[in-house]
Amino acid sequence: MSGIRRAILSSIATAEEDAQGRVVLPTALKRMAGITKDVVTLGRGKRLEIWAAERYYEYLEGVDYDEQLKKLGI
């Protein structure tokens, strides 16, 4: 396993469920993701991404959709 992959995967944690069935994210992961209030969740195949909403929308502003569509042959 590469060093960068190990570093990224080392931040994986088990999330607990509260009495109402909500997923409670560990404080360290919320801090790393910059989550303070609103979140965006994305299904990515077998994975689920959880983003701080403001960070996700900032990320989308930087995406070159024309370039990405060209890479997909669209």
C-alpha cells in the first residue's frame, strides 16, 4: 500500500447510530472535513462521501465541465 493511500485510509472510522437512527460522525472526522453545520452526501458506487456543504459547492465552482465531458467522450 502506498504512503499516501495509507495516510488517507488511516482516517477511516466507524460511525455510530444514535437512538433515532441518525449517523453520528466522529468529531475528528467532522473537523478534518470542515463540517460545522450543513452537509452534502454523495453516493459513489460502494462509497458514500460526506462533505461540508460550503466546501462542496466551492469545489463544484472549480470543475471544468467541458473538460470532464471531453474525457468521458461526450
